[in-house]
Amino acid sequence: MATCSLWIVIFALSVFAPGSPGQELDICRRHHPWGEFQPGAWKLVRVFTETLDEQGLVTGTSTADTRTTLLQMDDRGITLEVATTVEVAGKRFEAEPQTLDQGYWGQMETQTLRPVKTSPTRITIGEQTVDCQVQELEIVGANTRTVSKVYFSDDVMPRILRRESVTTTLDGEEKLGETSVEVIALDMPFRVLSEIQSTAHVRTVNRYPRGSTFTLAVTSGEVPGGVVSHWSKELDRTGRIVRRSALELVDYGLEGAQVRTGLFGRPRRRHTPRIPRP
């Protein structure tokens, strides 16, 4: 379950890190869903998961509460703390908090980032045409290579509008997976806790040798980490649904902020101060 919770965090991450000498990447912290918030910003989400058998009947359920806190941020990337409590069959299990260090491009410390080029382009989202940039790059690890194209804009939320990635073995002989992330709607009203916010709807498709995962998400630039809701289904190689889940935002704000109570003593949303944009 801890691995699943980390996937929830990584799902929302847009990515960057310093490139090779003489090369620069145009994406920086302001394009990241945590990048415009101060250390101490946090969010709490709840994920409901069902496991299905070959007849499509539910054989197991679980609920996971995951609190993610931004610990620090510098030119290289971010550090998040992820704490999860899982409830299965009426029993609650609390995992040890985990720390996740990641560059803005999603690469870990053991991986090498190789920027290829950046070029202007234009994409259409619904009825809106958006001028943006496309960044091509490679992330090389000990055993894998991921080639990506990331489409981003300084003027539209979310900043990352599309990402297409293919992961192979180092020699390129075997495809290990491919991912497509695409914003499919902009400026959509969505109730986030006690208020309606302007959000974007994002479709993510992960394909791998053993199956695939399809996810629809709602993201808000006002919430640390971006994602406020998502619905996901996992299929095996035959196309049968083996698992499905739904995520909801429980709360967000700053660590240590005073809780203001509302009607019936329920906590009101705590606004997280954002770092002013230069």
C-alpha cells in the first residue's frame, strides 16, 4: 500500500532538473504542481480501492489516507514526506513516513537527465488553441531509458499540458512501458472542499506488457500538488478490469496553521500562501 501511495504522489509530478553542461531546460519550478508553494504546504487525500475477480465481482476493498508535505525545494527539485494510513477489512495500518526526493522532471538521484531540444508549438484543448513549448529529453537509469516530450506553457494552468513518454531497456530492444498525459479541458468549475475553483481535467494512459491503467483527474493550481480528484481503472493484458480506485481531497494547507472551524465544528479550508511569481 505504501508503494501505491507514492504512485499517487508521483502521478501528479511535472518534472525538471539541471541538464548537461552548456544545455538548459526551459521548465523550472513554476511549472511544477508544488513549485509555487512554500515548504510546509501539505495536502491530505483519501483513496478508495476495489479489487475485482474474473467475473467482475469485488473481492476486496481498502481505504488509504495519504498526507503529503513539501519539506524543501531548491534548484534541483523537491523533497516530499509521504505518510499513509490504510484500512483493510476493518483494520487500520499506519506505515512509516517516507521521504521522496525528485527532480522537477521526475528523475531520481541515480538517473541522468539528457535534454535534447526545445521548440515552439501550438496545441488545441477543447475549443482553445494554446501556444506552448515542447521539451524533448531522455532520463537514463541503471537499466532503463525514458524518452519524453513535454508540452508546457507559462500562461495556462496547469503549466504542463501534455507529456508523452516511452521507457525501454538501455539497449532499446525491449519496450517496458509508455505513458500519455494530456489536459483535455481547461477552466472547468469544480467544487474543492468549501468552494468552487477553476480546474483542468487530465487524462493519463499507462501501457505496459502486463496491462494498462487509465486515469481521469481534476487538478487545481490553488492546491499543493495539483490533483484534487481522480478516477482510475487497471486492466490486465486481456482488457479485464482487475482494480479500480477513486481519490478525493480531504484537506490542504500549511503545516502548523491554525484550524478555523465552521458549521458543526467542521474544519474550514486552510489557504496555503503561494510564492509570488517574479
